[in-house]
Amino acid sequence: MSMVHSAAFPRPTRTPRIVTASLGLSALLGCGGGGGGSSTPPPAVAPAITSHPASQTVQRGATATFTVSATGTPTPVLQWRKGGTALGGQTSSTLALTNVQLTDEGTYDAVASNSAGSATSNPARLTVLLPGLVAYFPFSGNANDASGNNNNAVVQGAVPTADRLGAANSAYRTIPGYLQVPANASLNLTDFTFCLWFRMEQVNSAFNCLAGKDYTTAYAFGVNSGGSGNCPPPAGTLRRMVVYLGGVSRTFPTTNFLCDTWYHAALTYNNSTGALQLFVNGTLVDTASVPGGTLGTSTYPLGLGRDGRFGDTFNGVMDEIFIFNRVLTTQEIQGLYAR
């Protein structure tokens, strides 16, 4: 028999059963790969330099650009330095130096840092060249010309040695021997500036030639013996810088050059006026003159540590030789001395 429910007898209401459960935090926040989840942060990894900046040689007024790359977790923060000193605001992977001057020369590197540590790039050297440069011999392990003019020197018995700062194989000792630059038109100078560092260790001739092409027709300069072949010489011996231009000589009387002492010398000559200047350690110490137009040409090579034609040798150490086809300013010479 079926039961019929009428309006007078409504269907009974069913109360739902409430089930409670304890939910873990992962369920409350979402589980699996669903949205809203969190993951354990990756472990920190110390920085590593993956691409180092490269040394550059640029003309004064140009732009020099260094780049560096580094990896690490978290992403490293970069800081460029010059000579070990941080450069303010230079924290990107690229360091761009515009309108470079001699004061910008130096060694640059980058430090990458994060919470796990730091790493420093290899140093990169910036060399700034002045206009009118004919040849530049930094003697950085070889006797090549770094000016870009291919006036490379040929080593004739000279041997690599430490420079004035103690860097190995960064200068040449001309005991015995010398260096020779093959003859070419760029070395037949009229106006010129020679700059170099030198240290005299022996005195074997009356004229100890630092550089020369042929002192009878072209140019040569060096230190005289002062009448003694000893190093150090007897008391009262004076050794002066001497320059030969077309066979005409001038002696600069102010500076007495001592044995086993480093000097920076810069010699300038204006062929139209005959004016000569000698700078020692960045300071103008002497001037002289010869008749204008005295300087001639020569087919002989350029000697470094001796004359290119005659056997007048310099016995000591030479470094950082610059040859220009113009007269440098005092400021430029001081900049080369300070580099």
C-alpha cells in the first residue's frame, strides 16, 4: 500500500550531518603545484666571474669600455674599481669612460658580491695615447711598439728585467746589448719629444747613448761619463745629459745623473726655432738652443741603448720609451711621468 503525503502531513525536514576534520597548513595554503603555494628558496651560491674585462689602448679623447659577467645566487651586485678604489655609481656590467685623458690611465676591475661571498675580476689596464705618437715601448714582456705604428724593436742582446716598480720582465737591461728599430720615414723626426725611464748601472764610454739614429746627421741623446768610468764615480764627478742634433751638441748642466737611480727624462726639440727642453721627473730643469733647421735625416736604424750608427752604448735599464713627432706640453709630460 502506498503512502500519500498531503499538505496536512508535510515531508519531514532532514538535518545534514556536519563532519569536522583537522586540516594541515599545506592544505589551507593550497597543495601541489596549485596557485598560492610557496617553495623553499634555493641555496645561496657565491659569485663567480664568467667573463673578465680586457685591457685597452685608446687615443686621448676616445671612449674606453670594459665589460664583466658574473653568476651567483642571489644575483650578484657589481662594483667597478680603479686601482682598488670603488668608482661611485658604477655598478652595471659595463663601464664606459668617455673623453679619456691621461688621468684615466690605470688598472680597472670589478667586484661581484652577494650574501654567499664575493669574487673579483682580473685587472684590465687602460693605456691612453697622446696625438703625434710615433712609437711606444712599454716593454711588457717584449720589445713591440704599442702605438699601432709597427715600429717594433729588435732585441740585440738586451735582456728583460724588472722595472722601477719591481714588475718582472717589464724593462730591458742593456748590459750587454741594446735594441734596434728598423729605419723608416716616421723616425726621421723634425720636431720631437722623447720620454723614458732609465737607470744607469755602468759607464763604458764618454757618451752613454740612451737613444739615437746617427748623431752626426740626425739625433742622439744620453749621459756623459764626467771623465770617469766608475759607477759610482769619484767624488766631484758630474754626469750631464747631452743631445746631438745634426752633429751639433748641447749639454744640459743642471742635473747630475747618479748611478743606480731611476730617472724619468723628457727631451723636446722644435726644429724651426732650435729650442730644446729637458724635463727630469716631470720638472723642466734646463733649456738650450741650436740653429733652427739643424736636424737632418738618416738611413740608419734607431738605436735604444746605443746610437743607431755608432757604438756609443748605454749600460743600464730602460723602460716606458715614448717617441712623438711634436713638442709635448708641460702638462702632457707631467702626465707621462705620473702614470
